[in-house]
Amino acid sequence: MIQLDRRTFLVSSSVSAVLGFLGLNLGSSAAYAATASLKRGRMTTSICPYCGCGCGAIVTATGGKVVNVEGDPDHPINLGSLCSKGNALFQVANNDRRLTKVKYRAPGASSWEEKEWDWAISQIAQKIKTARDATFITTDEQGRVVNRTEGLACIGGAALDNEECFAYSKLARAMGVVYLEHQARI
């Protein structure tokens, strides 16, 4: 317990009154983003993909390239402020080390080769179709219609926002996937 005598109380009260009168607030202050000024490009709102908080961001793009990312002052979660990861969102889209082609290593090969995205997407789709067709179950042991596949599993990621998770789960369930999980990392 803190010992407080009359003299200390009066001095503390006087100092607090003077600081309050001068307009100095010693309480915590809220962080607000500055008003955005758009000189060129198109602004769209987005969600930060890093953690489960779902902070709002305003992304400005010109010619298909991201030129600015800042906190959304109208977003109820972060009120315009972003953490260090959110502030670095710009580097996700604009990074010289970002892979633009798929690295592929054929079965039995010892080296990687670069492939185009169109080739990779068609290969993935073909492998999913093959696995689904080979393991699709239309009815269970009791004759009930189940229309599911137990040969595929889907796991989401912490970088997916709610809308992406919704679309991903709809796709997985349309394929008959039973093992559907999400790794939220909160």
C-alpha cells in the first residue's frame, strides 16, 4: 500500500490541475491515420493477411502495381493504424525476390525447373480430379447417399481472410472433401 501524506496529495493535485488547465493530457492517446490524399491510381479496401485480427487497409494501385498501403481509418478494428507487419504489406506485392514462376521437380529428377502458372494450375487440377475420382464414395455401408471423397484433405491458412475462407470451403465441400480444417494461428 502506498503511503500518501497531506503535503504529497496537495502537490500532486496542484500539478495535475495546472497540467489539465494547460491542456496537457497524460492519459493514453488513440492512434488515427491521416486523411489519405490520392494523386494517382485506384484505392481499394482490403484486410491485412498476417494475423487473425483482420485489420483494414487501403491499397492504392496504378497500372496493376501496388504503390501504397495504409491503415483504413474507417475500419472498426484498427481505426487506421497498422502494426509493423501490416505496414510492410507493400513489400508483399513489390519484392524483387518474389517468385513469378513455379519451381517444379519431376519425379526422380535431381534439379528444379521453372514452369508457367498455367501449366502448374492445370497439373494441380488434373491431380485433384484423379484423386477425387479414385476415392469418391457415393453411398456408405448402410446404403445412405454420402457423395464424399476421403482421398483429399484441405487446410486453410492464416493469410486467408473471411471471404477467401468462405470460397475455399465452398469449393472443398463441392468436391466432397470431408477433411476440411483451418490453421488460424491466433
